[in-house]
Amino acid sequence: MNLADIKHLLSSGEIAANKINPLIDSLAIQDLDKLSGSEKEVFREVINKILLLAQDPGSGAYIDNPEKAESLLSALD
């Protein structure tokens, strides 16, 4: 997934569950500066939600790379 795809996805208003792991895997910390304020906020919300859901074994949510998700979230704060 390239940066243009990521920006489009974040600004679309809906992110399908099957797009969350590719989104996390594709985005580098240095790319965060290229996101608008609203795109960063959406990304922050997505990461927060998926991290919470992944802790609930009944949710079915799974993060391929939780360490990267945490580091991206930390870089957003």
C-alpha cells in the first residue's frame, strides 16, 4: 500500500477490517509527517481501537505487528 492509498483510505471515512494490518504494515513513522491532521486523528483512533479489540479474545481482532502499531501510536502522540 503506497502513501496515496493510505491517505485515501484514512480520508474515506470507512476502513474495512481487512485493511487495518496492511495499513499498519505499510506506514512508516517518517510518513506520519505527510498525513494531514484529520488523517492522523483517524489513524490514531484506528490503532487505539484495534489494540483494545486485540486484547479481547472474543473480538476476533488480530494485529500482525503489535509492536509497530504501538510505535506508530507513540509517534502520533
